[in-house]
Amino acid sequence: MTALGTLIGGRYRLDAQIGRGGMSTVYRAFDTVLERPVAIKLMHREIAADSDQLERFRREARSVAQLNHPHVVTVIDAGEEPATEDGNPGDGCPYIVLEFVEGETLKDVIRREGPLDIPQAIAYAIEIARALGAAHERQIVHRDVKPHNILISAEGGAKITDFGIARTLTEEGLTMAGRVLGTTDYVSPEQALGHPVTGQSDLYSLGVVLFEMLTGGVPFRGETPVAVAMKHVREDPPDVQVLRPELSAATASVLDRAMAKDVGQRYPDAASMESDLEDVLAIETSRSGQATGEVTTVLRTLPGGALRRLPWRMRHRGRWVATLGLLAVIVAVALVVALGRTHKGTGVASGVGSRAGLVPVQLSQTAAHGYNPFGTGPENRDQIDNVVDSDPNTTWSTEQYYEGNLKKAGGVGLGIYLDAAPGVVAKAIAIQTPTPGFSAQVYVSDRIDLELPYGDPTQLAKRGWQGPVGSSASVHSGEHIQLTVAGVRHRYYLIWLNTLPPGKQSASIADVTLFR
């Protein structure tokens, strides 16, 4: 152990040990130059002798230094303390200087308080999702999301730390094939099996963290870490509404999706999970009548659509603070928002005529997802929500295909699928497009396997898609494609494009409406 009072990097004085792990020790320190408290993570000398472990430690500094986010602990400095001739303890060790967060870990909070207030737990989950989203945008996967690595500041906000086993999606891993990195209480099924880890793996772990915040315990227990890991692979988690009966079905649904073992049924990205968490935070706050501390802070950041669900009576530290004037303001906001959202969602968009016997299916605003099994990932994913916003002036487009077809290395075609959870018997699907003339087929599924290797179009069946249940050789705007599903409910509906409009290098879709 390095002696307290030691000066690291010529400026950081070690004042107290605040944490210790197998790889490093964390100290509260004082920056003698800027005169402020900092945290220093000092790598153990014996670990520094291992080149792989040393590179992992350095990678943590590089990874987190790329992130500038209010819910990620900031890296301030990094370096390697040169060894002295007398070999004092701690000399010759790499170190990372981090912002000092006055507070405690989320694990400490759960141990002390047991199940957290439902709105509070969801507010923390939203902040963690935002932090993970920022990391994933830079292709950084944390790989060890757990309450021990989440700090709750004195102000009540959550900050994620310890990217010690994080790595980018583009670099080669440093672990042996099949080795599981991470804590098995929170490990995703694919990580437990030694399969490739993506941002969706972090979202699974966040789902487990939320489960623990809401129930006071992790979903799986076993005699060994391996036994726990295999339960993540094979067993369904306990019903959270049985463990916490006052929890809304909407919140339980978010947990189900976050902790789906099949990545095709899991949230595709942090933004989608964050959006649903924001919705259920407003619901749960309204149900409980409470909005304290960080809950109030997070509520202020929600999109306008969530404002209509804010409670009329909000308590802060046990006192009613709602007044008649506040009620009037909230009612006015609710009316404005309701008017603004009249045409949002997947109702019948302008230009798409309803037909006798057909009723539009109301889907969430995050129901649409890109699907590109033969390419390098969903195309123009930032535009995908446009196909369910009921605004014909906003569109999603394919990339440019200069040969005038949708041919890629793995096969031909790409598409968009709608998540109609928990399922619907759809009779038709209407498509609005500014680029008519492309051909499309419709497939259905209740399970999507996104992990199969690329290949020819027959792999649509291997990936769980059934059909086609409807098709059009030349889609015109507003066209209703009739579906034949034999009265069976399906969760996913895929619009599969296999040709482009004649003479065009791309295809665009403005709106999609599903009818039952």
C-alpha cells in the first residue's frame, strides 16, 4: 500500500484510501496546484508487471477521457509514476486522476435502504442510460455495469465510473476467447457465454441494476458465480410485479425488454431505453404523488410529451408544495402538450386513407427499427423514428446505392420492422413514400435473431421471420398492403425492400401505419 501523504505526479497528495480492488487502489487526494480534492486510481505494482493488465488500465484512461458527460466520472489526468532507486511502495505504477465525487455507491444505498422509491430508482436508471448512450456513441462498451460502479453524489445525481474493462467495439479484445469479464450478478447472457459484447449487453446489465433498485435484490442467486451466470442464460427473472406489487405494468414492461435474453427483443440502443424510462418515470411519479430530489431534476429534463403526466400534487421532503396556481400552470401545460401531440404516434397519417374494417394500431414513438442483416448495421438510424411520427414531411431513407440495387456483400435487401408489443393481429400495412416504385414484402415474427452471420435472403427464415404475409411489386404512396396472418398475433412486422425505384439510387419512407 502506498503511504498516505505521498505526492503523485509531483502534485497529487494522497490523503485517504477510499476503495481497493484486485487491480488498483483508489485514494482521495489533494491537487496541490489547483487546490481541489481529486480521486486517484493507482495500479498495483504486481499487476503493472502484467502487460495485458497494464494495457487494460491505460485503456480505461483513454476510454473515459473521450467522454464528457454529466453522469460519467471525469478523467482529469493520467500518468506513470517513475520508480525511485530505493523502490518505495507505489513507485513505478500507472495512475488515473478522476474527479472526486462526494457521496457513496449505489450499492451502498441499496444495502442501507433496501428497495428504493420507484420514481427515484427510475430517475437513477435514466441518468445511467444517458451516460451509457454517450459511451456507446463513441463505440465504448462499459462491460461491467453494476451498482458498485455507480456513484450517487451528495446532490443526488448518479455518475458511472470504473471503465476498467471497457473497450471499444473496433479494437481487438485482450481476453482469451470465452473468458467472461464482469460481475455475474449483472452479466448479460451473451457475455456469460463468451460471445461478442455490444452496447445492448450494457443495457441488460442496467436492467438488472434497475431490478435490484426496485426489489432490493438481484434476480438470480447461485452457489457459484458460474451458476449465477448460467441462470442469466437459461432462466427467466422473477416477476417484478410479484416482488413489488405497486409497480406499474409499464415499468415492468421496460424491465422485461431490457433483460430480454434474445438481443433481438432487447432495446436496440440506450436512447430507446431512456425514452421508455422517461415515460414510466412520469407515470410512476403521478401514481405516487412524489417528486423529490433527483426525481424532480430528471423530470425537468423530460420531453414535453411527458409533462402531461406530471402529478398535480408533488411532495418535497414530506410537505405538499402544490398550490392552486401550480395546478393551473400544469393543467395549461397539459392542454398545450395534448394539442401538440394530437397527430403524434402511429395513427392514420395525412394522405393515408382508412378503410372499412381497418383500425390503426397505436404504437410507441420508438416502435420502428432499422433491419440490415446483410450489411454493417441499420442505415440512417437517426431517421428511423420518422416513419412513425405521422408527419409526411419527415422521412427515413436507405443509403445511396450507385448501382441502382440493394446488393451488399452478404445478400440483397434491407428493411424496417415495427415492434407492436405485446402483439397484434394485423390486417394491413400502409406506406407513404416520396419515392414510389420500390418492391416490398412483409414478414412477421415473435422472435428476432440479430446475431446470425450474414448470408443469402433465405436467412430471413433462419432469423425467425415468417412469410412473406403480404407484398407489393411497386409500392405507391398511401398503398395498403393486405396481410394474411391467419388470425395469429405477432409482435414484429418487417417491411423488407428488395428493389429500388426505377432509376433511383435510394428509397425513402415517410410514414408507416399498421392496421388491425
